[in-house]
Amino acid sequence: MGAGFTGRFPGASLSYQIYVLNGFRSYREGQGLLRGKDGLRKGRQKGIESIVHTPNVSGKISWYGLPGLEWSASVYAGKTQSDLFDHLDKSDQTAVSRADSSTVFILMGGTALRYRKEPWKFQAQFIQVQLKGTEAYNAFTGKALGSAMQGYYLEAALELFREASTRRAWVPFIRYEFYDTNSQMDGKAQPNPAYRRQAWFFGTAWKFNAGTALKLDYRLSRSDADAHWSQMLNAGVGIWF
């Protein structure tokens, strides 16, 4: 939840986005939400249930100066939210210390590249996350949240039988992902190799029109702690509006 501004500088082929947001939630009803296994995922807030004590900010700039090419860079920064700050007596140093230990500071940077030359589409993205205060957070919550996370993906797709009027197309694709939600740890703790993962996707999508698609893919994935690749078949429907 938040608000912001977007705009363009046509002469420089640049666009920008700037937002103020409620940010991730790290503590709720006596439990820490963030952990090494899935990083910030469980900290995502949901609309009316959201709380905010410290606003977060994010920004993105994109360059589209060459036909079919778009490059972007993004940054996100802010402190996580905790319900221990609700009605907090700031003169109570013990309570303030507990509340501070239930949050971490997030600094996230990323870059993405997309290129399209019909019928081919290529895209790639890299994200690096640094977190401050994880040693105190882990001691307070019993979690194993890393002080750094990173990940990237590379994807190539081919649009076949495309109809310009309806944007109907058949799109086979291949994608490689790597992500580590526990790449560094504060204190004496060591990163868990089970949270360093990679995956291959071999799939196809059927676009029925500009806003509806059916997707099917076969995934091979493993972590550094696994001896073998695991397999999974995924299917889904996508709607864009």
C-alpha cells in the first residue's frame, strides 16, 4: 500500500517511478515472520491488514532508447514493520529495545534488461538485498534470517503464430533461475546451503488475447544441499487487466 509519482523524459528516452510504501512486516502477534528459508516472502502485507510505523521508499528508472530494448534499475529502502510499536511507551527502554529487535532495515537494489526482436523475446534480472539488524532480530525471534540475499534469472521465449489484431500467440520458453535467501549471516552463524537454489524451467504459454494466457512448464530444481534434482509440473491461468 502506498502512493507515488511516475513520469517520462522523452528526449532522453527515460521514465521514472517513485513511491512511498508501508513496507514489509517482520513481527506479528508474538512471532517473527522473516526467515532464512524464504527471506522476505512472509513479510508481505495485505491491504486492509497492513500496518506502518516507518514508511519505506522505492524508485525505478528505465531507459528505452533503442528499438525493442529496455533497461531499468531499481532501489528499495526502509525499515520493516512490527506490532510491538503499537501504543509503545517510548520512555520504557526495555519495551523500545524489544520493538527495535523485532525489525530490520532493508536495502534492495536491482537491474533488469528486456529485449524483443520478433519473434524472439529475451529478459534478465538481478537483485541484491542487504539487511541490517539481523543478528538482534534472530536472537529475539529465534529465526535464521540472512544479512544478505541475491538472485537472478535469464529467460528466452519465442512467439509463434502471433496474430497482431488479437495478440494471440503460442510462446515456448526456457528460463534459468538462481537465488540465495541466506547468502550471508551476521554473528557466528553460517549460511545454510539448503537456501542456495537453482532451477530450470521448460515451458509454453498460450496467449488467447492481450489479457489472458494459459501456461504450462516443467521445472528441475535443486539446492546446494540436495544430491539430486527435483521435478515438478506446473500449470496456471494468467489474467492481466
